[in-house]
Amino acid sequence: MARSLIPLLIFIVLAGFLYVGLGLDPRKIPSALIEKPAPEFTLPTLLDPSKQTSSGDFKSKAYLLSVWASWCVSCRLEHPVLMDLAKNTDIPIVGLNYKDQREDAVRWLNKYGNPYTVSGYDIKGRVGIDWGVYKVPETFVVGPKGIIYYKHLGPLSNEILERDILPLIKKLNKGVS
């Protein structure tokens, strides 16, 4: 009798895992980097390959790191949100152009506008790997001391900015001159 219950118990356990898994928000995949130092990087800038940008350039206040590419359809959905953010706030938006062709990315920014304070050019995706990028777009909130506090998968919306990101950045910048 007990042996005949084993398959039923296994089914119930698996059904429980499936039920819990289907209820999770796929945009909230936990990151091992939350509350850890942001990975160091030095990259050529997208718009001027003779110049470089590095993670150390942005440690004076909280900033967004936005991972994007010209071939990314969801990046196009997110772009107006980033343009409004750049126009209406002084929050630095650091772009990480991920596995893209430089000419395509520059043409894309010329067509849709450039919300980025600077955009690093990550043609091989190595910096993206260090940051744990799953797909584009992805957005990280990095505090003034270089610690990652938030990660968002997929396109940003005004709702996500208002609810999650802007209050966090305000909190992180409090007391920072």
C-alpha cells in the first residue's frame, strides 16, 4: 500500500513546484550581484572609440546601467522611457551596448535619440557576462559607492521607474554631495 502512494507523492511535490514556478515574475530573476560591488570594466565608448569609459567614472552618485543593442526589439520599447528620464532628471544613464555592430548602434542613437551619459561598446559581451546579463534590455541601479542594488530584466516602464527605481536612487543619493 505504501509503495503505491510513492508515485502520488512525487506527483504532488512536482505539481507544487510547477504551481510556485508559474506564479513567479520572470522579470525578477534574482541576481547574485545584488548588494555586491559592481564588476569593474573599461571599454571604448560607442561614439568615440579613441576614448574609454570605466566603472570608476560613475562612483560619485547613483546611476543606471542600461544594457541595450540596436537589434533588440524590446530596447526600442524602452527607449522613450529612457529619453524622458534623461530629459527630466539628472540621473546618469550609462549605456552598455551589448554584442552590437558599432555603425548600427550609432545609427540607432542618431535616429531615436541618445539618453546615455556615455555608452560603452561591449562587442564581445564580456562585460555583460561579468554583470550576469541574461538578455537585453537589462537595467541595474548602482549606488554611489559602486554597489549594485537593483536589477530589472526587460524593458523599463514609467510605472517601474516611479515605483522601484526613482525612490531607490533618491534614497541612495541622500547625504551624498
